[in-house]
Amino acid sequence: MASLIFERMNHMPLVHIDLIEGRSQDQLRAMVKDVTEAIVKNTGAPAEHVHVVLNEMAKEHYAVGGILKADE
């Protein structure tokens, strides 16, 4: 029933994940799978409507507390 309601509302869950580069393809695949399953479980959206965008940043392009991750 939740899927039918979702279809009628015509929404597309879109998840953006920003992370520092360095994870393997297997790690990224597992993460995307888990995130998709969580969205499906909690929204009723069909998995084929869940979009996940991964933005990987170089350590030289990300800082915390004024320190580049590349300098840690």
C-alpha cells in the first residue's frame, strides 16, 4: 500500500552523500545498497526510484577545524 501511495505522489528520493575519497568500489556498493534499503524501508519508495549521488572529495579539498585532511 505504501508503494502505491508513493507512486501516486510521484516523488523520487534523492540522496547526496559527500565523502573523502579512498573507499573501495566494494565499500561504495555496500553503502549505496544499505542507504537504498533504508530509504525503501522508511518511505515506501520502490528501490528503482531511489537515486544516490556520491561526491568524493580529494583530501586536499576538505578541511576540519582549519586543517586539510591531507595534512593530518
